Amino acid sequence: MKTNLLSFFRLLTNLGEKDVFKSTQGRLTRIYSGLLILFLILFIMIVYSVLYFSILRNQETELETLVKQEAGILEDYLTTNEKSDFRGIENQEVVFAGVNQLFYYVVNSNGELIMGNEADPRLRSAVLDILNRRGLNDGEIVKETLHLEGSEKGRGKPGDFFQRERERDIRLIIASQSIYDNGRFVGKLFIGKDITFAHQLFHRLLIILLIIGFVFIGVALLISTAMSKKAMIPISRAFTRQREFVADASHELRTPLSVLLSSIDAIEMTLDTKKEEFASRLLSNMRQEVKRMTSLVSDLLTLARSDSNIIERRTETFDFLPHAEKAMESVRSLADSKQITLQLEAPESLITIGDPQRLSQLLYILLDNAIKYTPNNGEVWLLLSREGQEMCIRVKDTGIGIKKEDYHRVFERFYRADKSRSRQMGGHGLGLSIAKWIVETHEGTINILSEIGKGTVFTIRLPIKK
């Protein structure tokens, strides 16, 4: 029953970390915003890809249809006019320029240009070089980018106005179709289409989608924050109820535990220890377990108060030295049972400001912890000093030490670096959590310096306010 109750309290009090709500809300915000942003990225990629490939494929389909249609017209011309070549066809404009059609060329079997025309005279040499280099097959679509240098174009007679052709890059697609005259190969028709505008359009579209994406990311963060806050409302309410339950249960358990302890003492007084050795041993074990339970309940009540964010402490100006000496005496019996030497180093007087009861509890926790984790015949020091406007408390031992990665975790509730050893020593893992809370309520700091197998030093610095 004790184990089940301890596990239940562990579950409840672990929810009491001060940053648990902040970290949980931050985690929920990251999850929500990550899902929304992932959806946005997928949406942008799908929309852009569908538009890009559908429109460009439509351009390629139109060009394929055009080149087949024009090749058919040329074949009909050869058949109708009973000609063996294309002489005279240029003047009849059999091949017409389509939408954004950049050029058309007819090349014979020897690779010579028979006929053709282009929208810009600067294209011919570059395009013919591509055609000779690539050697297109029927039905094949080739994508190329041409860079046209600037040039001057004359108009009218010498001395008339000259207009400079601007330098530009052209994105084009080229399709080809062979031309036959009654089964005899005559030449090949090449048609190029300008798709520069489409590429520019997609470039602008991508920029617009990215801008919308960045705006939506900000909106997603706001939405995620609102959603995470809304999700935390029932969790916060549940935690409040659990915290109240822990405080109420701890408070209510103190009375029956005190009654149990008094009853055990009364029963022992009525027993003859020599005749009732077995019963006496059982009552002694019961007393130890009730004391442990009483200590656990007291610690849980202290932590429940700390979770309420209400600082309950007195502020007095007092000499800390008598309290330190009293704390040393209270743990001396425990130290003597392990042959551990206790040493106190302090000035003759150490005036400080704070809660005497809480600071005495802090000393007891640190000294008790040091003794428990120090092997037999070891040493424990309590060093007190005043450094500027701070009171410095150092508890040093020759114990088993703490790993560096566990420095912060030892202050977590119910955390034990060595669980088997801690159970044997009878601790619940709450002492250092309470110690940290006491230090924080006094606006101080607590630090650890340790070396495995050589010992640990806890250093507490508390401001002395005038």
C-alpha cells in the first residue's frame, strides 16, 4: 500500500515543475505550427508542380501538333506541284508562324538549310549550331536557352535612325518532323517556340507563393500559439485539482500518522521487551515506517505549497550560526552510526536576513544528504562565510560523487542517480527539490561541484538585504 501511495504522489508531484506548462505549451506550439507549415509546403509544391508541368506540357503538345501540321502542308505542296524541292515555297508562305513561334527551318539530307525564317536574325547561327549538334529525332522535344547579344538594327537609308536590339536570354523548345515525297526523304522541318514568358511567369509565381508562405508561417505560429493555449486550459485545471488534492491529502494524513506513532509508543510501553521480543521488533519496524511516511507527507505538503506560487516564509534578521550548530547536532547521531566526522567552519557570528525555519531545514537536508552518500569513516564539512553582500553556505563531503550530466537532474522530484543505493538509504528523492525551492524563495543560487569517488560540494549563495 505504501508503494502504491508513493507512486501516486510521484505522479502528481512530478507535474509540479515550474516550467512544465511552458515547455508543454511550447512543444504543442511547435507540433501544431510544424504540421501547418508542412501542409503549406506540400500545398505550394503540388500547386507549383501541377501548373508548371501542365502548362509546359501544353506548350510542347501545341508545338508537336504544329510541326506535324506544317510538315503535312509541305508534303502536300510537293505532291500537288510535282516539285522535287522547296524552291519557290518561301514566297507562298506555306509555313505560318504560330503563337510565340520563334523560327522554322527546313534542312535537307545533307544538313543544308533549304528555307526558313526567324523572329530575330540573331537566332539563325545559334539555332543551326544546336540543330547540327543535337540531331533531333521526330517527336523529340529539346529545351534550350539562348543568349542574344545586343546589336544595332538599321532602318531605311544610310544615315537614318538606328535602333539597338537589347541583350536578352530566350528559353525555347524545338520540335522536328521529317518530310517525305512519295516515300523519298526530302528534308526535316524544325520549329522553335519561345516559352520565355511562361518561365518568367512561373518565376514570379514562385516568388508570390514564397511570400504567401512566409506570411502564412507567421499566421500559423499565431494560430498554433492560440491552439496550444486552448489545449493547456484543461491540463492546467487538472493540475490545479491534483495540486490541491496533494496538499489536502498531505495535510489530512499528518493527523492519522501522528496518532499511529503515538499508539505504537503507547503499545511499546505496555510490552515486556524480554518476553515479547518478536512483537517489540514488529512495533519498532512499524515506528520506522510511520516516521518515513510522516517525513514523506511533510515533504509533499512543502512541495504542494511551493507549487501554489505563494511564498510562505518569514523574514527576520538573525544570527545564523546557532541554527547551523543545532542542525549539526541533529544529524550527529546519523553520522556517528557510520563513523563519519562532522566539521563546522564559521565566523563567530553570521547575521543574515531570511526565514530561520526554512534555512535550518535547508541545512538539515544538505547535511543529511551528504551523510547518506558518504561511505563509513568519511568526512562532512559545513562551511559558512560572508562574501560581500551574500551569505555563502558550502556542504562538502567525501562521498560517492555525482556525474556531471546529473547535476541538474538531482533537483528533480523523486530522481535518484543510483536507485538501488538510494532505496537502501531510505530517501524519497524530494529533499534536494525542497532545498532548491528554499534557496529560490530567498532569491539565492545553488550549485554543485563533484567528482566521482571523491566527493561533492553544494554551494549556496543567499543575498543579505539591508
